Amino acid sequence: MRLNLNGTGMIAGWLALGGVAAFGQVGSEGPSEARAASAEVPGTEARVFENESFIIGADISWVPSQEDRGTVFSDQGVEKDVLEILTDNEFNWIRLRLFVDPTAENGYSRDGYCGLEQTLAMARRVHDAGMKFLLDFHYSDTWADPGKQFTPASWTHLTGTDLADQVYDYTYETVRRFIDEGVTPEMIQIGNEVHHGMLWPEGEMTESGEEFGRLLRRASEGVRAADPGIMIMVHAALGGDKEESVVFYDKVLEHGVVFDVIGQSYYPEYHGTLEDLETNLNNLAIHYKMPIMVVEYQVHRREVNEIVRDLPDGLGWGTFIWEPTSARWGGLFDRNGATTEHMAIYPEFVSNSRESAKEITVTKDIPYREGESSKWRLDMAMPADGGESLRPGLVIVHGGGWRAGSKEVDVYQSMMTEYARKGYVTINVNYRLLDEAPFPACIEDVKAAVRWFRAHAEEYGVDPDRIGAYGHSAGAHLALMLGMAPESAGLEGDGGWDDYSSVVNVVAAGSPPTELGRDTPMANPIWWPIGYISRDAPPLFLIQGTADRVVRAELTDDFVEKMKAEGADIEYLRIEGGDHGVAYNESLEVTAPAIETFFAKHLKP
């Protein structure tokens, strides 16, 4: 996967990875000379990195102290080096934390654990094991996290630009030391869980975030001055907090911090449910188009990896379990150093992911008509093995009130790939929104997409007589129009493929606006399903929540009764107490299998 990254860390294309480093002796160029040139830091131009495979990572920074206390690690009764055990179980990356001076008063360790020399020694072991590693700068003598970001004792006299320059010098020297030792890390994390700031009190987060932004920017500059090929991560502990995550990363970008990867921590007691995590990470992927990693977690091991793996556009790069050698924390080893039953999750996950990747192919942003609008694009997912038999097709239409929304929303992306794995050829369609073109342009666009689908049916192995449509809210309206509005309705537009029908063979619709419900020019009945009450409609399946405050249940009830009175083939699932999100992000345990059964009944052989 390949991505082009610009100087603000925003991504222009597909993905990939580079190399990194950390503290000590100055290399070929001293920090002062490098700092003088920092206004033109290398790496602000377009950056291209490569990520060869999903990252299965572990933070094992406690291992040296465990081994010094006599812990001997083993797997299935066989004693082995801990890194060999991890690689045997599909781990390919290690994360190591680094403190400025852990031996300082109030520092992390009088024995120097997680200091420069000990971390260098551990990095050599990681390198010799053939693994890659992420170096985690804490910029402190001890733990840095959302509740504390203590300035190193030797830096407490510094403020303002002097402190920022110290961050630059320390970062640059550290990176050069790792490079000179031949153990350059592949990624660097500039600060640990820094959404509340760093180097308190100077860099504590404020409304403007100005001082924090300066410190983080200088850290990034130090890394890139030492090696512009290094991948840089900014790490927050906001795993399930969608709103605060956007506020934080917007602030980082506003202050000109160059970084390449978004890192998040996820601990359920602080960061919410798995659903919260999935919602947040998908939103970050769509919002920033940047690689994303869960860089700390300890429970829900399989689920966290699956959520990251399934992020849109391949933007989920991987995970790092926190301290797996601790029975109390990561829990992949017991107190005696033996692997636990949890270790088996990782080989199984990797095996399943490889099989899943083979099952389907996904093609992004296919133009379905000629013209200049960027909205005339669709994504397609289909079984990788086409087989000899024609497959059913499914058209997915996003919602958003005709004014917002996109095929990139995780719900629609997930449905597209999920139904491809069930044997459908699926297309996920964008269309012009009202800020670009008035009604009925959105109807004309989705009809053009269906005609394109039929025109290419032979190429993609689709049965043109078995094409269904699904949509939610505004997407449900458009899906119903695909099934109910005939070519004679005058809604075909000028999108081409005129020799093919735009009418689908079956429709499932969640929270469906069947009429506008108020007297405005947009309420023209030929633009709404209510204008096409007929027994000739294809099989329909409507899902409606009784407490929906956007689409009134009584309007859907009325539409269903009118269709039934005409003898139409219509099914109706009424969710008592359900709000507008039914069949989207509510009541899925009921609606998802019902939709699958409906499509299988009418579209499967």
C-alpha cells in the first residue's frame, strides 16, 4: 500500500512506512548546526512510506527488568527468548518507551530501566530478531500520561523557546544515536498520550494550545532533521471519544506539526465501548485520511485488531498490546513467564485476515458517468473468485439528508465488503448533494449508476435481473426511487448508458422518507415514492422506528398501507421505540439479519 504525505501529514494517496531513531551522542552534524537549518527541515515535502503488512505489535518495555528478576519465558512448555515466542505467534513489531533520565530523583528507575543505554540494548535484540520497532519518547524522567506530564528534572529551569530548543536537541541527538548504533527504529512517537499536553506546566494544553504546539512541532523537526525518512506518530488516549479526538488532532495540525500516523490508546474503563472505539477510528480515517493505530490496549484483543484491520481505505495499520508479558496487564504470559491461552488469538487473527483478504477485491472511485463532478464515483466489492455463475448485485446508497454524507462512511463501506463476502457484487455510490445540484439531480445520479452497473454486468459477472438496492434515510428514499420510478417518470438524467434500465429488482430501506411531509417545491410527488403507489413495484422491505423524530412513523405506516391495498409485495418491520438510526446503527441485531434474509430470498439462486 502506498500513500503520499504532504508537510502537514495529510494523505494524498495510498499507504506505507519508513524508518526512525532516538538519544545520546551527536552524529555527523551537531544539534546546534541542525537547529539552525530547522526552518527548512527535510521531510516537509511529499513523503512516501510503505507498510508491508498489518502490524501486530507489543510494548515489552518491562522485559529487561523481568529477566533480571529471573523470569524465564516459555511457550507450550518450551523455554525460548521472549522475542522468538512473539515472532512464532505472528508479532512483527515491538514498542519501547524511553525516559530522559529514569535515574533522576522521582525518576522511573534507579537501575536505569527504559533509559537510553538499556533501550539501545533492547533495540539490538529486536533488530536481531528480525522485528521492527516503534520508539516511544515520553519526554519525562518517568511515566507521561493524561494525568501527568512531568518535565525532566534537568529541564525544569527552561521555558519558552529555550525549552522548545531543548526538545529539538534531545530528539535530534537521540535519533542520531540510534542511527549510529545501527538500530534505527521504523517509527517514532513524539510524546505519550499527549492530548492534555506535554512537559507540564509549560506545555500543558490550553484553549489555543500554542505552547504545546510549539513543543510538539520542535520534536517532529528534530526527528526529521536526523532522518527525514522516519515515520512520526502523535499519540492520544481518546480511543472512544470522537469529538475530542477531532478537536485534538485539528489543534495539532493547526500548529504546523508534521506527523504521519494517528495513535490512540484504548482502555474500556476510560475510553468507552468497542462500538465507541470503532466509531471514533472510522471517523478519524474519513476525516484525516491518515494511517491509524491503537498503540495501547490490553483487553478485547481480537475485537480491537479486527476494528483496526477493517478501517476504510486500508488506513488501519495495526496495534500494540501493552505489556503482554505482565499477567496483570497484557496477559499473554502468566506470572511464571509461560504463554497463556490468549496468545492463540494472534496466529488465528492473522490466518483469518489472510483468508479474508483473499475472499474479495475492492476497487475505489470508479467513475460511473462522464463529467466534472467529483461525486460521480462509486466503489465496488466482489468475490475474488468470480466463478462460472452470475452473481446478484447490490447497490448501496448513503444517507445524510441529501446535503451531507458519503460512500466513505464506515457503515456503508462495511456493508459493501460484508455482502461481497456473501457472494454479491456490491457498488457503493456517491451522488451530487444539494449544495452542488438541486433536486432531482441526486435521483438522476443513482439511476445513472444502476445503468452503468447493468452495462458492465457481463464484465463483473453480475446477473442484470437480480440487482437490489439498500439505503438509509435519504439513501432509503433514493433506493426506493430506484425500484419504483419507471423510465417514463423523466428522472433518467443525462448520465449515459441509455440502453440499460435504471430500475432495480428489489429494495430494502431503513427510516425511509416516502414523502417530504410538508408543502414545498421539493415535495413534488414525482420525486418521492408516494407518487408511485402500484402493485407493479418490485419487492420492498421497509424498516421504521416508532420514535423516529426525523422520518415520522405515521407517514411510513400510511405508505405501507397504500402499497398493500394495491396488492404490492411489501414487507414492513416496525421497531417499537426505535429512533432514526434503526437499520443503520441501532437495533442491528434485529435489522441486519432481516435485511440479509430479504435479499437472499429475492436475489440468491
